[in-house]
Amino acid sequence: MNNVAPYGAITDDRDSNVYPSYGVGASSPGAQLLDDYGLTQTQCGPPNLVVIWGPDNSVICAYPNDVVSAGIYELDPATLTLQSL
């Protein structure tokens, strides 16, 4: 089992549940996604971040950039593309 570092948490406005975020592994699909969009992961929690919901209620937060603005996105795991929610 890989050791993953906690990276903050996000509260889902739809159900008020708190979901933890973890640092992405160097060669993981999450790392590939961040690289593809030029995003830098950060701890979840502060406002004005890119919040990416993945499979199984996983969540990654990143600083916005010129390609992806702050907001909430859903990940298509088959294509590693983002869709705005």
C-alpha cells in the first residue's frame, strides 16, 4: 500500500459531508492530470481554488491558472479531462 499525505479536506455543499484530499503520487493519473492542465496541487480548504472531484469521491485541489479557472470540476477518469460543474 502506498503512503499518501493528507492535503486538507473539502466540504461538499450538496450533502455537507467532509471529504479528505491527499497528495497525488508522482506517476499517478492525478499527477498526469495536473501536468496536462499545468496545475499545481495545493491543500483544499481556501477559497478560489480549482476543486477536482474524481472517482469514489476523491478530490484534488489546485491553484487556478490561464487554462483552468477557479471552480468545481468533475474528472472523466477514462480520458483524464475536466468538466465544469
